[in-house]
Amino acid sequence: MNRWLQGAAAAGAAVLYAVFAHRVTLDPDPGLLRQGLVFAPLLAVAVLCLLAMGRLRVYVLAALALALLIWQWVDATAVPAGWVLLAQHAGVNAFLGMLFGLSLRPGAQPLVTRMATAFHGTITADMDRYTRQVTVAWTIFFAAMTGVSVGLFASGQIWLWSMLANFLTLPLVLLMFAGEFLIRQRRLPGIRHASVLQSIEAFNQVRAKDAAREPRT
């Protein structure tokens, strides 16, 4: 029951944040709301990333100092909140697209193939071929999301862009997961199929292995 309550709380918080972000994006002069919206998520992500790197005190203090400097810079230069939100939305999608796409280069193992291996232990030739195709599909999906995000914003369609960034992105990702799951059941019958949460866990396992191989400073 606790997991359902936690999920409901997280979903409610996500909806409230989306509504808040949408209103701030369309507000020509949001004032302090803009600064809070712009930097709270960035600071949270930065701190979480730095915590994963170790040396807690030094990195947290550095993150706080950097956030303060950025806050002052944005306040001084009056960068519109929409531009920073665009950088977040398009930047995240571009990063994920590169993450999937670069794993398709010669000599590398496709990301979804690695995720399937982490989940199943070993995979068949059919699974290997299918997971490569899924990696291509996710690469195209995130590249398209990045292009549409930048295109809508650059063309001045701010309301449409805000709807995409704040309300449609997560449902589209979940729809992509659902469609792939249905196709996988038809293409690869008779195997244990990972759920969305299990796929995310496998993704985290792959990223944790990559992080463990990277040198720490």
C-alpha cells in the first residue's frame, strides 16, 4: 500500500510541477517564481549527481556555490525562464538520444541489448537483433522529441511547446514503452518480459556499471 501511496504522491507532485511550469513559461514577468522554477530542479539534479560521485561535503558546497552564482547571473541578465526550461527539456532528450545512439556505433553494444542482458542474464540471437532495433527506435524517438521541442520554441509556438514539455513528454515516453512491450510480446513469445519499472532498473544497473568504470576525481 505504501508503494501505491508513494506513487500517487509522486504523480501528484509531477502534475503540480507541470501546471506550475506551464504557468511560469507563459508568464512574461514571473519574478521570483521564475527563479525558483528554473533553479530548484537543476540544483536537485546537480546535488544528486555529485552525491553519486562521493566526497559529499566538497561537492555539495561546490554545487550550492555554483547555484548561487548562476542565480545571480540570470537575475542580472534577465534570461527568460522559457529559455532555461527549453535547455532542460531539449537538453535531456538530446542527452538520452545520444546515450542510445552512441551505443549503436561499431564496436559498441546497443544500450537496450545491455539492459536485456542485465535482466535475463543471457540473451538469444533473436533477442540481440530485436534489442538493437529497439535501441534505434529510442534513438529516433529522443531525436524527434529534441527537434520538435526546439522547432516549436524557435517558431514562437510557446503554448504548444509548453504543452509538449510540461504535459505530453512523460505520456509519450510511457506510450513508447507500452507500444514496445506489445511488439516485444509478439516478436519474442515465450520469454519473461520486463515491465517498465524492471526496464528502468536494468537501465540503472547498466549506468551503474559504466559509472564504476569511470575514474573518480
